[in-house]
Amino acid sequence: MSKQNIALITGITGQDGSYLAELLLEKGYDVHGTIRRSSVDYRERIAHLEGKPHFHLHYADLGDSMSILGVISKVRPTEIYNLAAQSHVQVSFDSPEFTADVDAVGVLRILEAVRQLGLKESCRIYQASTSELYGKVEEVPQNENTPFHPYSPYAVAKQYGYWIVKEYRDAYNMYCCNGILFNHESERRGETFVTRKITLAAARIKQGKQKKLFLGNLGSLRDWGYAKDYVECMWLILQHDKPEDFVIATGVQHSVREFCYHAFKRVGIELEFQGEGISEKGIDKATGNVLIEVSADFYRPTDVVNLWGDPTKAKAKLGWNPNKTTFEDLVNLMVDSDMAKVASEGAAEKVRTNLAEYLEKGIVK
Ligand code: NAP
Ligand code: G4F
């Protein structure tokens, strides 16, 4: 009988963690995830997995070495996917120390726990590195040999994570790898990242529940892929015959402005952009209404504006297809999902309104 694969996913409640858990369960893994205690329910993305026989959750925090050591010692994973992070670049300017502790030292805590527990021969480790490492980019497109120039507290912390993984690989012969992932989005993307902010706003504006969308730098360029395709690549990286680092990207670049154009087009609104910089506006061509404005609140002290990945190595060595989901498909599936979500929010509001009325009339006790 072949040995049971046991995966430990940190950050399982996040966008990528939830998709990866689904993928590994389908592949027959025993899936363990770490969660943090919170005063509100934050397990929406994995609620459908709870109660499944091969799905287990444990409390742990990347800022707390004892909890990390405890969970790894208990689970004895054959693969660890370290996806946990303070992952919002703009927030890293407000909470730089927390970001450094979790996104930099947190990686060390995992590597050192595996080493000290004597699991280095039996456990492979994936680290969620990022295209933000290229930061103030020194070449386009970016590949595994492009120099790094991190340009935010988040990227600086992630750069430590990247190098400590390489160090443990060389110093202790551990199987640990960096996936240098470019932006990847989905219906489950956090609502404050630019793509989701746009698709939600397009849906709300279309349904008359929002008047305007305020954004920062519309000219920023990103290589956006679909999170579901990217978690497949995380798994492939750990199945490779030797530990290596890989750039994961689509090889196609678009601006925030173009993302807006396509998202609004999907809901039947054609946008025209007029003006420049802080004065730029996105106008509904049919009505002349201003739907998008630029606000300095969403500018960053230093912004990364030209990310464009070269996935040649992942294609050649892992057989991964970077273009399974096109940019237009991605925008459309996010918008369609948000159109349904916003419509059902309306229904929920109506139920609440009815309930208030029924309570008042004494119909419901
Ligand atoms: P996400 O949705 O923000 O999820 C982050 C996860 O980390 C959540 O489960 C969160 O838990 C957890 N977490 C945060 N602080 C923690 C702590 N102190 N201890 C334990 N867990 C903690 O991020 P994502 O988009 O899925 O990204 C996954 C990883 O890939 C992150 O490391 C991110 O930096 C990296 N990355 C993402 C992209 C992208 O485009 N999505 C690209 C490159 C790299 P709570 O639910 O409790 O907050
Ligand atoms: O959607 P974003 O916040 O993503 P960002 O900063 O690229 O970071 C994401 O991708 C990284 C991979 O490259 C991950 F490592 C990281 O964890 C995260 O998942 O912003 C994208 C661009 C930026 O240039 C930002 O300045 O969009 C620009 N932008 C313009 N207006 C905005 C807004 N970003 C946000 N979040 N909100 C705005 O209103």
C-alpha cells in the first residue's frame, strides 16, 4: 500500500488555502489546516469542507513558534504549504512590524520546526513567495533570474522568507521551494484587493446599490491569473524531482484601468476614461455619469507598477499551462459571481426588513 500523503496548509482560510485544500482532498490527501482564533466567523471559504473525514483544523499562529512546533509535531506532514501571511501590500505600510514577524520570521519558524523535529527527510515545504519581490522592477518580463528590488514592507519581509528557504535548502539539504507567484484572483479574492474591489463595485453599481468607485493608481500594470490554476502549480512544485524555485504567471499584462473597463463591460456598462492622474475619471459612455474617480487615499508611499511574469520554466519543467484561464474569462467569472452575490445580499436585506416588520407587528416572536 502506498503511504498516505499528509498536507499541512497554513493560511487555509485564505483565497489560495481554500482552493488548495479542495485540490489536495480530491487527490486523496489527509488535509490539515491552521486557523487563528477570531471573534467573528471568518471560515466562509472553507465552511463547505468542515466535517469531511480527511479534513482537519488546528489553532496556530505564525507569530507563535510554540503553536507551529506543536501542530507540525502532531500532524507530521509529508508536505507543508506555507500560505499564511499578512498579504495586503498597503496594510504593510500601516503594520510593518507585524508583517515582518509573520511574513519573514514566520517562515523561519516553520523551517526550524521541521528541522528540529527531525522531519527534514520526510517533509517537503512550499513557501508562498511573490512577484512583489521584483518591486521597482529592473527588467520586464520578470523570470527566476531577474534581480529583486522589494518596494514595500510586505515585499521586504517576503524577501527574507525567500532567502531563508534557499538557505535551509543549501545548509541542511531540505526539500523547500519558493513559488514566485504573480497576482492571482478569483471569486474568493479578499474584497480590498483591487480586482475584487472593482468586480464588486461593478455589480453594486449595476444593481443600483453603489454610486461610485474610488481607486488609486489606474495605470498600474499586473499579470493577473486565476487562483484555482495557480494552486495546481503549488502542488506540482512539490512533486518535482528536486527542490527548485519557480515563477508562476500568465505572461500577459493589463492595467487596473483595463480591468475596470472589462468588468463594467460585463455588466453592460461601457466606460470611457478622461483626464490624468488624480483627475482621471471613468465615465459611463451611455449616460455621462462619472462612475470611477481617483482618490489619493489609495496611493501607496511606494507602488509597484510594472509586474509581468515569464512562466517559461514552469511550463517546461512542470508541464503547467499558464493560459488555462484567460484574462477576460477571469474578469467575467469574478463579475458574474459578484452579480449573484450582490443580488442575494438584496434578498437577505429584504428578509431582514420583513423580519423587522413582522417582529414589530408581533407576527414573529
Ligand atoms: P489571503 O487570502 O490574505 O490569506 C492569508 C491567510 O493567512 C489567511 O488564511 C489568514 O488567516 C492567514 N494568516 C494571516 N496572518 C496569520 C498569522 N499570523 N498566523 C497564521 N495565519 C495567518 O492571501 P492569499 O491571496 O490566499 O495568498 C496566500 C499566500 O500567497 C500569502 O502568503 C500571500 O502573501 C502569497 N501571495 C499571494 C498572491 C496573490 O496574488 N493572491 C501572489 C503572491 C503571493 P485569517 O483568515 O485568520 O486572516
Ligand atoms: O490588488 P492589489 O492590492 O495587489 P498587490 O499590491 O499587487 O498585491 C497582491 O499581489 C501580490 C503579488 O504581486 C501578492 F504578493 C500580495 O499578497 C497581494 O495578493 O493592488 C494591485 C495594484 C497596485 O499597484 C495598487 O496600487 O492596484 C493598484 N490599485 C489602484 N487602486 C489599488 C487600488 N489597489 C488596491 N488594493 N485598492 C485600490 O483602490
